[in-house]
Amino acid sequence: MSWTVGELARLAGVTVRTLHHYDRIGLVQPSDRTASGYRSYGVRDLDRLQQVLVYRELGFPLEEVATLLDDPDADPVAHLRRQLRLLRERVERTRAMVAAVEKEMEARQMGISLTPEERFEVFGSHDPARYDAEAEERWGDTEAWSQSRRRTAAMSKEDWLRVTAEGADLERRFAAALGSGVPADSATAMDLAEEHRQQISRNFYDCPPEVHAGLGRMYVDDERFTAHYERIAPGLARYVSSAVQANAGRRSG
């Protein structure tokens, strides 16, 4: 098989000018010429070009690429192994960079003005920014969303530590009530639900009883919320949901 310079350029995804340059510096030279004097590349030329392009993609200067490929003791399979290792390392670095950028974008969209280290210290692996795009799609045109964005943007690390500690303490007391057999529609459970509503209103957005009741239904309708509460205590998601809705009925009535 053979290719003209134009055909090889299209096949390899480079320009004809690049191939001309590689020919001039002796990096990738055509193994033959046509009767009219045009370049004609063979399979071995294509293989060499592919190796050159991989090393170039990995950031090697052309002079070093030429030295590597022209080493008489070089093993073609060893070249491939080295390129594969370097490419895998690049993929891992790229994945880490993508994850960091995505996390930062989510945090900025949510208005969390913390460094990545601070967010991990506050939220661990449960950074709320991961759900920001979905939340904006559902509630982005509401005043509650705008209010939450303004408040969270002004929060410091200490503010977030306080908020998360308050939430964790309330969840522990909900779990204790459930474990003690306190009914979800009792005054004790509804008082905990009211404290939950007040926490939301104080820290994020005004949360009237009817909005709070909707949140309570989400705790059993959305498996992610359910999983959060079930990790604390089996049956807690439904218990909190029922207490929230009972409290909303009490407040509205």
C-alpha cells in the first residue's frame, strides 16, 4: 500500500505542510517517489508517522522524537509500551483535572465561595454542589433559589461548618425519636420538623409550611434523599417526611 502526501495527510489528520516539514528535517520521509517525482509513503512510513504524532501529543520536542525513533537498538514494541504508559498517565491526570474543574464550576454556580480543600473539610464526599445544575433547572426561576444563592455566596467556612453541624445534630435527634418509638405526628416529632424548617429559613431561603411539606415528600420520592436518611437510621426518611408534613398541617391549621 502507498499514499500520496495529500492522502497520508488526510489519513493521519495532519496538514500537507506538516508532512513536508517532517520530510525536510528527516523525521518522516517518503520511502519512494513516483515517476513524476511526487512523494509516495508506504506502510512503514505510516507507522513512523503515527509514533511521531503520539510523541508530539505527549509533548516531546521533534529533536527528541527523532533521537528515540532513530535509535538502532530501539524496540518498536517497547516504543508502544512506553507510549501507552505515558498516555495512560495523561488520561489519569486529565480525569483528575476534569473532576476538579467540574467541582469548581458546580461550587461557583451554587455560590459556595470555599476552596476545594475547605469544601472537602465541610462536606466530605457529599458536596451539595453536585446537584446544583438539577436544582437550578427545577427552581432557578424562583425567589427561593435566588435567595439561597445570595446567602450561600456570603457564607464562610465557619458558617458552613455551623450549618452542617446544626443539620447533623437535628438528624441525630430525629433518629433518636424514631428509635424511641415517638410517633411521627406527635408534638415532639413535629417540633423537630419545625426546627428543621426554621434552619432552612435562617440559613438558605424563606421556607413556609407548604414549601416545607413539599420538601418532606421529596425525602421519600427521591432515592438520593431517602438514601441519605437511611444511612443514619433505617426508616428515618419516611419518619422525617411524615413529621414534616404533619408539622406543615399543624402550622397551616
